[in-house]
Amino acid sequence: MPRNRKKKGRPISGWVVFDKPVGMGSTEAVAKIKWLFNAAKAGHAGTLDPLASGMLPIALGDATKTVPYVMDGAKVYRFTVAWGEERSTDDLEGEATKISEKRPSETEIRALLPQFTGVIMQTPPQFSAIKIGGERAYDLAREGEAIDIPAREVEIGRLDIVEMPDATHTVFEIECGKGTYVRSLARDMGRELGCYGHIAELRRTEVDPFTPGQLVSLATLEQASPERELGEDNRPLPPPADAFGALDALVLDTGAALSFLPQVMLSDDAARKVRLGNPAIIRGAGAPIEAEDACAVARGRLVALGAIEAGMFHPRRVFSD
């Protein structure tokens, strides 16, 4: 029988609220964070294009079990639309496909905003990670294939004009739900205004439940990272486990992604039972009686995710001590 291979890296768990720089892809960012922390496991909660910057929450270890909750959270973006050109990628990376001399007035733009607020239908960009017949849309687009991507429902909570620095550019801020493409928004607004448009700058400032004050830059992470000695093959060796103190101090607890859920406080004995998959009686005045999603906590540490039924917590996913 094949033997289970032990995962390389440290069993560290928690969230790094990474301030992704322009030019770095989301997969590259995860690989970089995983390497810096010498983590056994890592993943991100919501892709950011290489030309975009800002908040990219990265989960380490057990925190990857909470990624779906962050993926469903509201996002806030600040972005600049350049009017006068529509591009193949709907941002600066692509070639101009349509050109117009018209430039919209602030009055025209403001009159358009209600049309792009609330629950709307949106067609993702040709160059996107949407799967068409099992293939990524951007792979098909790079091969020159015309792609018919169906429109889908997205929710935009608010869309505001921040400033208009000149006739060609408008800066917006948007709060939106899962699956919204800001590049598509710029494209569609440009078409409605009759002047075309594409994203010139994009920054994600928030991903609920994380806040801008929790952002950590690459420079800060690298400065806190322990030095690596070179091995016989001239490749960096993983530092000893006790050398990561400064870096680990930048990691948020796994439960930080679940602060919006009802919390059940467990005794040490109840926590041990829940970690074995057993239900626990919820005690205390004011404790929730029913909840489809809740988290159990002991000594300030996340124990499990589960449901509350008739005053009992039933674990679905448990977390290591």
C-alpha cells in the first residue's frame, strides 16, 4: 500500500491580509507567502488580476477551511476608468478594439450609476477565469477563439464617483458581492455612455470581514522573515521553527474570518469532545438556540464550524488545537 507522505513545511494556521502589489498574480502571491512562512498549506480567498493591487486574504493551514466564508464576503474596490477606448482585456493589458472621441460629463455618468447598482446581469470579460466547456476563458481568448460567455447575476451595493481628475478619467468606489467583475463594469458603462472605457487602475481596499488596518505589505513580510542559509545545492534552506516569531506575529487567528458568525464558548472538556466530532450542549444565558452556521471557541481559539440545533452544537469541520 502507498504510504502517506508527510507534508513539507510548518503546520501554521491563520490569515495573512496581504497587500498585493501590481504585477504579481494571485497564485504567485500565495506561493510567495507560503515560502516566506514555510507553511505546509496555503490558499487565497478571491483572485486579484496582476494589474490590480490591494487586499488579497491568504489562508495558511487550517484557515483554508474558512476560505468559502471570506469568498462570500462583500468587497470594496477603488478604480479608475479611462474613457475613449475599449480594450480586449477591459484593462491596460489588452489592445484597443473600439475608439471614441467622446468624453462623458459628470452629469451623464451620475445619471447612469443607478443602472449599475443593485442586482444586475453582467457578462464576465473574455480574459477571465470563467470556465467554458472545461477550459478557462482566458486560455481560449489567447488562442484567438471567440467566446460566448453567458451573463450572470451579481449584486452591487453602491457605486460612487470619487473624483474626475480630467476629461478622460473618472475614479469610482464600489461595494459589491461575489463574482462581480469591475473590468466588465468599466466596459459596460463605456458602452452605455457611447464613449467606451477600460480599467486604468484597480485597487481592492476591503474584503469582509477584514479591514484596511490589517493589510500587510510584501516589504513588511520580507523584513520580518528569518534569513535562509544556502544548502549544498545553493538553494535556500528552511529556517528552524523557532526563527519565525516576528513573521508569525503578522498572522491573524483563523477565527478572524468568522467574526460575523454566532459563537459558542466551550469548556476544555467540551472542546475535546467536539474535536472528536461529537456534539456539545450549549450553556449560558443568552446562548443561541438555532443557527445554520456557527463557530465553537475555547480559550479564544477556534475549535469547529457547525450548526446549532435545539441548544446543541453539531460540528461539521474541526480545527487542530
